[in-house]
Amino acid sequence: MDESLKRNLVITVTVLCVGVCGYYVWSTFGQDKVADSVNTIVLKCAESGEEFEVRLTADFPPYPHENPKTHAQTLYPAEVCYWGEECRKRGGTRVILNSLLGKEEPTYCPVCGHIVRPRNPRPPDLER
């Protein structure tokens, strides 16, 4: 083997090793899709009913949050109702609890009419 071929082979192997090591470090310490999905919540606007995905942070402020479109403090967490047939077809209906809105009366799903409460349970036939 002549010297230029050896040199090119060493350079190629070195570049490949650096690339593999870089990919390993990036995949190990980079953002994980599971962590992103766990740290993202859906907030619902109390006025328009529009839903927004919001990333949780260490300094996450209390509710309500600012609606990015209207700049009003109208975003609240929503519970998901799966009780009615129509709710199931939609993949669940998000409902803001009346207690978060300062109302005393219980919260009912606007689609199926079932009562919605904090950490709303799924129907028995949909349990995991």
C-alpha cells in the first residue's frame, strides 16, 4: 500500500469514528420524544374553546395562562370525558372544570352530559 492510500484510509476511518461518536452523544443526551410528550399539556380557552399545546417548565406560572391569540388570561387545563358515544368518536372531549372558573356548580360534559371531575376516570369498558 502506498502512503497516500494509507493516509486517506486513516482519515476516512477517523471521520467515521468521530461521526459515530457524535451521533451516539446526540442520541443519548438529545431531546427524547417521550419526555417532550410528557412535558407538554393541552390548555383550553374558556372563551373560544380553542386548545393550545403548552410546554411545562420549571417556572410554570399558575392558571389562567395567556391566550397567544387574544392575549387574555383565559387558558385552563381541561379534563377529558370519554363517557358518551360521541365523546369516544372524537377521541375524548376536553372540558374545563367549573371549579377552575370560580363556579360552584358541578361540571358536565357539553357533548354527552356526564359529570366531569378532577382526574376524570374513564368508563369501565375503556379502562387500561
